[in-house]
Amino acid sequence: MELWKTPDREQADDGSAVPAQSSEKEGAMAKEAILYRMILPEHTCPFGVRAKALLEQHDMQVDDRILSTREEVDAFEAEHKVETTPQIFIDGQRIGGCDDLEDYLAQAEATPSN
């Protein structure tokens, strides 16, 4: 079993993140996130730290999955065809990196809930 398996790797055709559709309420925020981030003995990725803080500030349950060796980071990036970590998944949808998460959260906040 690979450490970085995700429930769903679908994303928009252009690679951009789109807020997940909620079956309960349109515009409702997702509550579960998987965060893959790099913490190596010699380096902790500051974007991973920021992503975790943003998710927690938005009351999401965070499954924090640490990539602790260069080999794990490289294998994760190859598997998911991404060039950087962190990578964030919300309700099984790949959102992307920290900047993509900020965009996703801003768009979700701007969408009124019914």
C-alpha cells in the first residue's frame, strides 16, 4: 500500500481546482481534507505549514500525511504528476498546492450558501 493513495484524483481538465459539489447544501464548505506535505530532517516546507493552518482555520478535519524522505516526496510527485508539495485534497478532489487552496477557500467563502 502506498502512503499517498487518495480517494479520488479527478480535477478540472485544465488542472485547476474547483470547489467540490456538496450533496447537502450548495456552496457548503467541505469538512474533510487530506494534506500531503514535506517534512525532511533538514527542511520543513513552509507552504505545507501554511496549508495546514488555513485548513484548520476553516474548521476542516485534516488528515496530515507527512512525506519524510526525499524518496517519498519524489515518488508522491511522480505518482500524482505534480511538481511540488504540499498537495491538498478536499472531499476526494485534488485542490492543488497552497496557492490553489487559498483560491479555493476564497471562492467557497464568496459563494453564498442556501
